[in-house]
Amino acid sequence: MLHRLYNRILGLSGHRLAGLWLAIVSFAESSFFPVPPDVMLAPMILAKPDKAYTYAAICTAASVAGGMLGYAIGYYLEPVGHALLALTGHSGGVAQFQDWYAKWGVWVILIKGFTPIPYKLVTIASGLAQFSFPVFIAASIATRGGRFFLEAYLIKRFGVQVQAMIEKRMILVTTVAFLVILGGVLAVKMLG
């Protein structure tokens, strides 16, 4: 069933209203939908490389807006938040996230929002943990934007070859990219 859904979402990347569908999928994935927007983003960039950053911006804006819904579900509708996480196979992650928030704060959102770990888990768990909403939004913009713009750049620059590599090694690629960004931030802080 999930494979069929994945293929349907992939098929939307060629639709005449692909940009709108990309926004809808990006929004929904941040709070309840199981298929990530990358499934549409990559083929759309390959088809129209000149729109790579426009598509990345659509993904970012819609994903952060969907993240606000996910946060609200966790914050205001706790039973619904737990049910959605259970439905998507992530019910056991809430307690672990709450422990991580207590120890690491915003770093949880920064790391998890950049990697392919389901963002809906981050958004709903952030609401359940009653994490600072402004910090949540800022971290979401940084991580989701970083992820989608990096993906857009790599696919625009290297094409089909990098798409296959990203799909095959998504966790490794995003982890390395995050570590490079983190290293840069720490270097600036230490030198500044």
C-alpha cells in the first residue's frame, strides 16, 4: 500500500499543478502524511533545473507551515498527537524525544529536522513537550530550508547521478551536511 502511495506522489511531480501538489505534500508530511516531499522535489528539479530553488522554497514554506499544524496537534490535542504517531509507527518515540528536549533543547529539532527521520515525529513531539514555539519555528526554517535547498543545489548541479546517491544514502548525506554546517557555526563562534 505504501509503495502505491509513493508511486502516486511521484507521479504528481509531472502534473501541470506540480508546484501546488508539492506544497500540499510538504505540508501534510510535516504532521501526518507518510511520504516525504523529496519524492516529488527531485524529479521536478531534474525536469526544470531553473526552478530548483523555487521548488526548495515551496517545500520549506509548506513544510514549516505543516510543522506548525503538527506542533498544534501535539500541544492542543495530545490524544490525537499520540494516535497519529502510533498510526505512523512512531508511538514509542515521544518519551525519548521529551528526554532529548530536556537534555539538548533546540539541537533536537536542528538535527532531526535536517535528517530524513520523519519530521512529523519532531513536530508533534515538540508540541507534546511544549517546546518553545518561536524557537521551534526558527529551528524548523533553518533545518527544513537547509535540507531542501541543499538537495536542490545537489540535484541541479549533479543531476540524475546525485539523485540516485541521495536516495540510496539519504541518512549519510544529510548527516555529513549537518556536521559540516555545525562545524562551520562552531568555528565562527570560537573565532568570534
